[in-house]
Amino acid sequence: MDLLLSAVAQENAYLRAQLFNPATCTCGPFEYQRGTLGAHSVAIATCGIGMANAAAVSALLLEHLKPEALVMCGCAGAYPPGGLNPGDLALAEGEIYADTGAVTPEGFLSMRALNLPLFSCKDTHLYNRFPASEHLKTHAAQILTLFAQQNSCAFAAGDFATVAACSGSDRRAEALYCATHAICENMEGAAVAHMCAMFGVPFLEIRAISNMVENRDIRSWILDKAMQRAQEALLFWLRHT
């Protein structure tokens, strides 16, 4: 069984509508849906916006469901140097806690610079960056490349940045891109990848671009289209896996 997780309900509404033999289940105070998509048994859950919600719900469901993999699905803002535009598709190679560290007069210090890992297990020490599953992302990249060709959008794989506050200025976007070289930003992914590392569950993340990370102007955003595209891409991958 795979766990499909999104921050808001609109980011998984299409997936829930496609479920065969759907059932609503509970885990503590949270509801989630179970059923099948193609040949896959899945659970679909909404964690809420932000790192605290994402970590809490993913940890609870990872312990309760013990899934074979967790796939995060949703929308994101693209950093201009990353080469993606609204409507395009992105696959995470890793997730980075972009603003976790220390701000000093000389600049930002990451957790690695501080020598303070956020996760340690045996010989593994993870600081700001939490990798996606190598096996899952390699296969997903092949399938999503085909999806992008069929849907006339660009596709890129790269690191994602997770932030506590969405970036709403050109200056902030440039600073975060220079610090992380991420292709896009969101508010949950690193926390979910962190919990997957803790529970030893493979992590994958698919997002579609809803807006550019620049001086904030929501008139240019395409949230509905991006949320739909990410779900269609995830469903396409499941049906080819």
C-alpha cells in the first residue's frame, strides 16, 4: 500500500474521485481514504499547510499504515533560474529545509555549517537536505518525461526548498535559490521527507508549478491548473508502475 499525501484537499480531490472501492478511515483525529488506483492499493490523506502539520500527520500515518512508500503531491512556486514556468511539472531529487539554521551578521549558516544534524541513524547524518528514494525517482522521471511530452509542458527533476514563509519578493527568491539551487519551493516537503527517513519509508514528491517565486502577484497564479496537473501526473505514474 502507498500513502499519497497532500497539504490541502484540492491537491488530492481528483485522486480521491478516481479511487476504486473507496472507504473513509480514521487515524486519531484525522480522516483518510483507502482504495485502489490502477493496480495499487493506496491511502490518500490531507496533512494541512506547513511543516508542523506535515510532520505530525505523516508520522502518525506512517506508524499506523506502515506503507511501502509515501508520495507527496501538490503545487509549488518555481525559482526563475530553475527553468520551470507555471503549468510545468517537477520531481524532487531531495527536499531542503531552506530556512532552518542560524542567521548571522556574516550570512546564513545551514545545519551542516553548524554541525547539527536534524536526523541521525547509525552512519547516516542528514542536515538540511533529505533525499528522495533513488529507485522511485529514477523510474518516476522516465514516466513523467512521457507525461510531460503528452501534455505539452516542461518537466524537471531537482531539489525542492521547503520554507516556513512563502517567498514573495525577487530578492528573497534570489537568496534562496543561491543558497539551495532548488528548482521550486513549498511549505511541507522537507518535513515529510524527514519523517520518511525516520520511519525508513521510501519518499517521492511530484509537484506542478502554480506560480513563479518573484514579487508577489497572485493574479498570475494558476493554482487550480497546477493542482490538477500534479494529480494527473501522479495517476499516470501509478498506472505505468
